[in-house]
Amino acid sequence: MSFGKKKTLAFAVMAMFVWASSAQAILIDTFEDAHSVNFSGPPGTMSGNELSPAPGALGGHRDIHSSITANPSNNFIDNSIHNGGNSRWSISQGDELEGISMVTWDGDDNDANGVATAGLGSVDLSPLGEDRFELGIDFMDVPGDISIQVWSNGGADTDTVTHNLAGGVFAPTTETFLFSEFTGVDFGDVSALKLTVDGTVIPSLDMNIDFIRSAQPTPTPGVPEPATFGLLGLAGLAMLRRRRAA
């Protein structure tokens, strides 16, 4: 085999290795389409806002909603999607304020305060073997709970998983929710999705989330996946046949 042919085949093998080893992800939201709710009031006060269309969001639409559960100092809660150079979902609770904020992806239902459990129709969040949700968190000052609720089968099936976060996040980190933590929902047939931040654990929570996505496992560096072994084997056979024919 000539040097040129060997070089071409080597590059092809490397390209196949990189392709088979790279983790894939489906972006649910990168929070690039701005809208917000900002309000004050006694416990039980709530407000919501639907952005339609929201091109960067799953299903092309997004609802945000907040409610106040305690507010002894009559402060404000801000639930905002910020666009520009630092796109993010931002929650800011005033001093002593406790509240719950959420983002819902349920299609164009003209209702920011409820959930159209079949609003997305049927969305496949695992077409390439994705097995987890990943949240990009770059700030969270105090402890709080984060929940993801998934509906599937036209809204007939649902489950919620909650993670208790300790706060003290001042640099970008990723929180992972494995699909295996959920029971009875089909991630190949998702009909609505909701992300909730519970800021009642400790008052005055501030938090920024950069993205939410479904993702594949990150491959271990230097360890090819089974598909890669197969590709390398085929490449090796091709080299052997060319050498015999030369």
C-alpha cells in the first residue's frame, strides 16, 4: 500500500473514532428568547408569562411562572429569561421571600400558569441513546430543590424527580438527572416537560441556569465505545486486503 493510501485510511479511522466517541445532546432550551415576570405580594400571589414563538425552546414555545409562599418584608420575586451574550434563566428572590419558579415546555397553549400535558405532541428526547437531562448551572447562592417533571403518551403518563442542591455554586457546573431515575415515562414520546426551582428551603434564593438538554453519557477518554471497535476492525481488514493485493 502506498504512503498516500495509508495516510488517507488512517485519517478515515481517526474520523470514525471521533464520531463514535463523541457524546450527543438535544437542546431543550438555551434561554435565548427574553421574557420575564417580576412582582410582589402576599403568600399565594402568582404570575406567569408565555413567549410564543420562542425559537430556541423545545416545541417553539415557553412558559415561565412563579408563586410566592412567604414574603414578610414585602419584597419582589424576579423570574426572567435573559438573552444576549449571557443567555440564562435567572431567579432572584428578595430578602426573606420564599417562592417557587418554573419553566414549562408544553407547546402553544396560551396558558402560562397551567400545563398542557399533551402540548408537545410526541417528541423523542433519546433518538441516539440519550439517557439523561443535563442542567448547566453557573450560580446558586443558597440551598434549594430542583425538579423535572416529564409527561409522555399524550399526557397519560408522568413522573417527577427532585434533586436537593446545597447551593454555594459560583462557577459553571452541570447537574445530571438520569432517565433511569424516572418511572413509567417514555422518553421517545415526550408530550410536555417542566423544570421547577423550589426556593422555599431557605429564603432569598438567587440562581442562574444556562441550559437544559438531553444528552448521551460522556465517553471515558481513551476507551473506544463498542461501535468504535467495530469500525476499527473493519478498517484493519481493509488494510490487510489492500496489502495482500499489492
